[in-house]
Amino acid sequence: MLGGGGFAGSHLVARHARDGEVAAPRRAELDLAEPDAVRAAVRELRPRAVFHLAAFSSPRLSWERPREALLGNVTMTLNVLDAVRAEASAATVVLVGSGQVYADTGSEPVTEDTPLEPLSPYAVSKAACDLLGAQQAAAHDMRVVRVRPFNHAGPRQSDEYVVSTLARQVAAAEVAGAGEALLRTGDTAAARDFTDVRDVVEAYALAAGAAPAAYNVCSGRCTSVAELIDLLRGVATVPIRHEVDPARLRARDARPIRGSHERLSAATGWAPRISLEQTIRDTLEWWREQLR
């Protein structure tokens, strides 16, 4: 597993170890920008499946560091694909992309056949990696499964992301004994298609056994920041007050696109099972534990 120390990766490691389907993945430092090192690691491990989750993963920071996002993500992906082709050609590669690659379809859910129209350097890098995976699979008869997750949230997520930053602000007020939690946000009308990270990694695990193709990983519904705040009010132990912070308003915010997971469900039986309410409750409790 590549990227096993990150947010989704750590949950995928835990999923495999908990269910006992495979041995817990070995943990080691590996520079994916070094092709010889990647090839040597694959040669040594001889994997049946490779989950590639490592990436420059911040859409916001990609505007400030576009070269790192674009070249870094494509280079790492090419090195992984080349190494698997040379050293473990029968292995399945699960490439983790992004739902941000799609064009806006208005109110209709996007499917895997929706045209790609990435709007941030991060999204461009993910579209390029997705296309690279498809090209390498076709050219070299490799098993490459491309998953396109939409927004995911849950315990252990960085507070750079909306659900986690809201939960952290509430937990900080609770732990400090404040009389209220003041939430500072950007546009509260901004909406995303959220899925619990534990459902997301279950999708990745199941997708490894699916036919090589692209698969959306999503809930199929959009939730606004205002709705997230209301859900937090239901589980917080202090009153919540809200202010719009001009510094958090984004001129180029992501579009409120929702996805369809019908293809993945048909191929694997997967469907999201954890409610957004539970995701928020668990994320808040995780932040309470971190801040105590």
C-alpha cells in the first residue's frame, strides 16, 4: 500500500488488519519519485494488489504549488505503474483519483462517462494520473482499477478540510470550557458530496476485485456547509455561533457536483452505509480526544 500513513490510507490499513482478509501491510518509507526504489520495493514484496493513495492531496495548496501537484502526482503514478508492470505484472493496481476531475452536469449526478473538466491544478493532476492508468492498462494489458472518490471525511482527517475543521473548532471550545463554539467558515452555501472515509476504503478494497475500469466512490447527495453546522449543533455540548470569515472565502471554490456510484455497486455490491451524522459525531469525538 502506497500512502498508508495518510488519512484514507491509515483507514485502509486498519480495514485489512481488522478483517483478517490479508496480513497487515508492511510499513516502510519509500520515495515514490525514485523509480529504482519503487521497482526494488515491488520486486521484494511481490504484491497481488497495489493501492496507490500517495499524492499531493490539497486542492487549495495546488494553486500555490501547481508544479509540485502536477509533476509530483504524475511522476509517482508513472513510477508505480512501471514498477508493477516490470516486477508484478499480474497484480492489480488501484489508482485513487478524485471526483473533482468531472465537468459540471448541473443537477444530474455525474457518472464515469461524464466528460473530464478539472478546474484546479490538483484536479488536473488527478485527471492526468487517471488517464495514464487507463493508457498503461490498454498498452500493457495491466489490471488497473481507477477509483474516483468524491469528498470523504471522518476521524484522523486534517483540519484543512471542512468537516474536520468545523469539528475541531467545536471540540476546542468544549475542551477549553468555553460558553460557546464560534465557527468561522467560508461560504455556507458551498456543498459537497460527502462519504465516510471508512466506507470509502471499503470501496477501494472491493474495487481491487472488480474489472479494470473507472469507478465513482460517493454518496450521491450534496450537503452544504450550513447543513454540516446544523448537524454539529445536534452533537456538540456547547452552543454554536457562526460567522463568515472573509479570509476563508474562495474565488475558485469547487463546484457542488454529486456522483453516481451505480457502476461500483453493480460490480461489487458496495454502497455507503455510515450516515453523515455518524461521521460528524465520530470526527468530533476524535478531535475531543486529540485536544484533551
